[in-house]
Amino acid sequence: MSINRRQISRRSILAGATALGLTSTLAACGGSDDKGSGGSSGPVKLTYWSWAPNMEKVAAIWNKKNPDITVTVSKQASGGEIVSKLITAKKAGNAPDLIQVEYQSLPTLVSNDVLADITKYAGSTKSEFAEGLWGMVTLGTDALYAIPQDAGPLMFYYREDLFKKHGLTVPKTWTEFAETARAAKKAVPDAYLTTFSSNDPGLFAGLAQQAGGKWWTVDSAGKWTVGIDDAATKQVAEFWGGLVQEGVIDNQPMYTPAWNNALNKGTHLAWVSAVWAPGVLVSSAPDTKGKWRMAPLPQWKSGENVTGSWGGSSTGVSTDSKHAEAAAKFATWLNTDPEALAALVKEVAIYPAATKGQSGNVLTTPEFFSDQADFYTTAGEIAATTAAAAWGPNVNTAYTTFQDAFGKATKAKKESQFDSALATVQSKTFGDMKKQGFEVTEA
């Protein structure tokens, strides 16, 4: 999908911004002029809102080398809280210069005129990233609203010791995944291959992304289409709903004491997760160190090679910044410079979005995968196959509705309710966009 920059900003996104009561206009051709890095004398001081731990240590490296452009990191909460705070700050005209933004939040912030188009300052960084990741920060347009920072490609994690013990096969397709789930249940009646969790919509969104789901799209005239219940996503919902109904996949939520115990005791033999999973296993399943292995995500068709993503963030420049060029310069350094990437890995513990940051000595094999020396080599190969996500301006509505509707469906253990839950997410997301004033239709 290629959309003229002015068309998407003026016709579709501005429509929603107007409905939300914003009075400022969107920058159609980039961020504000940089008045502090070349246009005026004196040092430039930038503020960077970020929730990542130790980000100030990475900024300190920049500040030491660039005394004329200093960056101060302001710690913030992540998720919906920072999005709401940014929108409020924008309305008051005092949004920070730089912003850490989750990929799914980009359309919301663009529609509220928070993020500047930094194409003229950082468009040349495109070659540093996989195509799918780049698509997430351009929103499928000619504009660039942020620079990718970290990635969360989906993978399949499994207990290698238990797979060998019970003669289970590592699935290469989702059909094989279902067969492995049945075999695991037969071999260990009180265990499951894994669980379907309704408390984190990001995983389901990533699975739909891999299957080809396009939850939000916008045409060249600026009209949005909501297709959360498209054929690809229905396939995913029905697949998991069928396995839950069959009783071969658990239905308990992730990140609870019970879920931690299932991983630690081996009553969950696998976990569909992202590249950051090893860090979770350290605290959730401490007794299983050295027993896990990672493999590519199962495919819908044999021979395919594509994955979805779960999590990840980017660095954007606000439309309130009086130093857009300087801010974009820092954002580019932060996410593409080898020294910065090494610091992000060491200090912030992220998996870099930049392809050159996904290999090298700085990425040491996770302690839980000591027998898999090629962990990050494999992860890099998987990351390169990440499909572009299709996010919209009201992801928060879709996610909240998902948690409620799919929470009920998982408790009911009925495939039909997984279908109806998906239809509910679709209808409420569409209705919310229409209410906000977007020109929108349903797929």
C-alpha cells in the first residue's frame, strides 16, 4: 500500500484529530524546522520520554560526544499511560522532543498530531531495517514517523528435554503444532503443550499478522477499513479455539503464579513467544535453565517462511519540538550506530531492530539456552521474515475489547465463542472509529 503523505495526514488522520478536539494542524511535509542545530547559536537541549531501564546511560554516551546537542531522559510509564500523557502534553503544547513509542501506538499518536514526519532528516535509514519493521514506522505511507528501536519477532520455545522424553516433534506447520499438542496431552495427561492467553492481545495480534491479517488499512483517498475479523484472523481464532475446546491446549492467562508454575514444573511444555522470552523464563521458570530451545514459528503452509511480532518500540520526534533535526539526528544515532546498539543491548537489554545490531559479540547466548549457541543467529534470520503489521488509530479499544471478549471465550472453552469474540472486537473497534469521526468502513 503506497499512500501520498499529504493524503493520509490531511484526509484520514486529521479527520480523527479534529473529532478529538485538536486545533493544531498536522505537518504534511515533515517535522518543525530545527531552529537549534544550525539555525541559531547555543547548545540544543532535548528531552526524551522513555520507559526503558538505563536509557539515560545510553544517552550519556551521546552527550559526551555531542556537547552541542544534549539529551535528558525522562522516565515514563509504558503502554497506554504514556500515550495518554503524550496526547495531553500535545494539547498543552509541551510534548517532549523525543518519544519512545510502541509500534501499535504510532497511528494513535499520529492521529493526535503528536509525531512529526522526519523523512527529510532520517529517511535514509531505511536500509538499516527489515522491510516489515520499516512498514510499521511509515504506516504504509511515504512519511516516516519514527525510527525502529527494538524488535519482537515471534518464535517457538520448547522444553527440549521433555520433547525428547515423550517423543514429541518440533512442529514446522500449525497442523503439526496441533498434532504435537495432542501427542503431548496423550503422553502427559496432566500437562499441555502451551496455553491460549487472553490477557495479552499482543501475542494474538502477532499470530494474526503472521497469517496475513490486516486489521486496519487506509486507501489512497484516506478512508480507513477495519478488518479485524478478516479470513486470516478467523483462521487463527478458530485454530486456537478448536484446540482449547478439544482440551489439548490450556486456557489460563500468562504472567500469573499458576502460569509461572506450569512453566517451571513442566506442565506447559512450550511457549509461543517473542525474542525477549528468555528474560521472562529467568524469573518465571528458574528451575528449567538449560532445558529450553528455540525454533522458528510454525507456518500455515509448508515451505513458507514468515513470522509476526509481539512488542517492540521506536523513537519518534514530536511536532512540538523546536529542534526536529537535532532530535532526528539523536534518534538515528541511537538506533543505528554500532556503539549505541551495543549499549542498548548491554544496558537496556533489548533486541535491536537494526539488522546490524542483531549479530555480533554483543549478543551473548541467553543463559537459559546455553546449549543453543546459534540462538541469535537463528533469531536474526527469523526477524528478517517479519511481516508488516497493520495498526490503526484506536488499538487501545481493540485490545481492551479483546481481553474481555476472548477472556469469556477461553473460560467457556468453545470454538464458536472464539468466533463471536472476534466479531465483537471488530464491531466495537469499527464503532469507536466511526464515533471519533474517521471516514471508515468494514472489510
